[in-house]
Amino acid sequence: YYGPREVARLTLILRGRKWGFALEEIRQWLLIYDKEGTSAQMQSWVELANRQLAALAEQRDQLEEAMTELRHARDAVAQSLRADGGA
């Protein structure tokens, strides 16, 4: 069975994966805690979180752009089908 420390580590790993962090990033973050303590870990976390938020924002922007382009293409084809009497 797991103690409180192991449960906390597993919780951090699962949250990190949910937020899109690589396992290596999570591992490094956990190592910082083991070697340098909570304050250093929290500083590292803030830096990782800032980088991940920027990456997720970029992905969101690219996804929104792709969705807009796909909608325009779909609408153009649907309109063409209606004009040709195919829909």
C-alpha cells in the first residue's frame, strides 16, 4: 500500500499528464523537490506551468484556425451542392 508521500507523488504525476506535461518534465520537477525542497520545487513548477500555458495557448490558436478553415471549406462545398441541386 502507498503512504501519503507516494499518493501525493502519484497525484502530481497524473495531474501533470492531464495538463500535457511530458513525463520527463514531471520527473525533473519531482527530483528538484527531493534535492532542493519545496520552495525550489514551487519555483520550478511556476516556470513549467508558464511554459505549458503558452504552449497550450498556441495549440488552441492553431486548432481554432484549422476549425475556421474547415468550416469555410465545408460551407463552400455545401453551397456548391445546393446550387447544383445535389443536396
